[in-house]
Amino acid sequence: MRIYHSIQTNLLLYDDSWNKVFESVFRWNVSTSYDFFSSLRPYSVSTFLDRLKKFQDRSGKPGYVICVLNKENDKKVLDICMIAEENGFHIKLNYLYPAGAARRLEFFTPVEYLRALKKVFEHRDEFPSVVIDPVDMFIDYAKGKIMELPCPVTNRCVGKIFALMPDGKIYQCGEMADIGEGYLGDVKNGIDQERFSELLEVSFVLDEKCMKCGLCGGGCLKQRRLYAGDMKVPTPFCTVWKEMYRSALNYLEKS
Ligand code: SF4
Ligand code: SF4
């Protein structure tokens, strides 16, 4: 078994003293986040791009930036992609979910998320030098380049991803920790096998339509808990993922 370590940071305190840790522990598997055109951002866009540029120069990597789409910035999704293209970083367009600081903003629906992503599909070729996920994940999946759709689509993350939080607690992932679910143990005592088995079991939805479809296997546990109120039912993002897959096939047909 091979274990890859990565770190998620907003780079706010990034300076050269971090390079040794980033290189030797994380092998530059560093992802960051910035919510463009949104009041959720903790500091200005120029400060963020400045930190990111330093990271790009030191690591020789483009950087992978997670940007949360919400009602404030979803109409600017193409401007966000252009900022990525102009500054040479890859981007993952996530969606605002009602937890943490996001509670103060208006609820962003799966339909609104889909609308924004479909716009990216329509203009995908205008941003040739960067990866734009989850749009590119679906294109790769439709091409057969990857056999499974990764996070935020999959139900197969349990046992493959573990998130170590700053307080030493271990969760399924940071997003599950945000909503107070998926606690699996702590750094001192390790993984609680009973909790882990329960989560693994619940991740496999034995729904007939999911077994026939197979696209997301019932989907992300956080979505099921937050949007459907029950981790035992398939994700309410079902239509989003099916439509994304159709868009990826259309994109490939046209290109
Ligand atoms: S896309 Fe819908 S039907 Fe298909 S596996 Fe996912 S939740 Fe089930
Ligand atoms: S539970 Fe959802 S957000 Fe967490 S790793 Fe799995 S797919 Fe990603």
C-alpha cells in the first residue's frame, strides 16, 4: 500500500520557511483555496496571487486552487477560469454548502452549480493551458482516461482518503469534518475500526438505479448527509452528475 500526503492551505502565511516541509513531507502536493469575487475570501486577490506566484516559482508547479462557487460569484465563472489561465494555475470549482462560515450566505443549489459548470463546458477551449475540475474529470472519464470519478463525485473515498485536522482528530475528509460527520479516530489512538467499518458500509448504496448506472455509486457522503439528511440514500446531486457526463460526451463529440 502506498500513502500520499498532501496539504490544504490558504497560503496566507506562506514564506520560504515552509518550503522544506512542502518538499520533504508533501512532495509539493499542496492545494490551496481562494473564492474569487466572493465575500468569503479572507484577503485581497492580489495578495493571494502574489503568494501563489511565490509557491509556483519555488515548487515549479502550477498550483491547484479550490474556488467555491456561490450566488455571489457563479455568474463570473468564466472570469474565474480566465484568472486561472492568465496566472497558470489549475482550478477546482466546488460549490458552497451550508456549513461553517458559508452559513451566512444564501443557499446555493445543485441546479445553480450545474448551470455554472455547463457554461464552462461551452467555453472550455478558451482556457487551454489549465485543468478545470470537475469539468475535466468528466471529460477524462468520458474518454476512458480514468475509470472512476474522484471527489466530489464518488462514493469510493472511504479508506482511500483520510483527513488529519489541526487538533489531531482524523476524519473521512475535511468537508465531512466541517459538518461534524465521518470522525474516525485521532493521531494518538489511530483509526477506530468499528467507526471505519460503519462508514465503509454506509458508503455503498444498494439502490437498484445506482447499481445500473454506476456513475457515482450513490455519491459523496457529505452531500447525502447535508442535502438528503441521510447517508443511506443516493446523492441529490444525481442529476448534476448525469448531466455533466452528458455534457462531457457532447464536448468530445464536437471536438
Ligand atoms: S448518478 Fe445517480 S443513479 Fe447514477 S450512481 Fe449516482 S446517484 Fe446513482
Ligand atoms: S465524502 Fe465527499 S467530499 Fe469527502 S472525500 Fe468523499 S467525495 Fe470528497
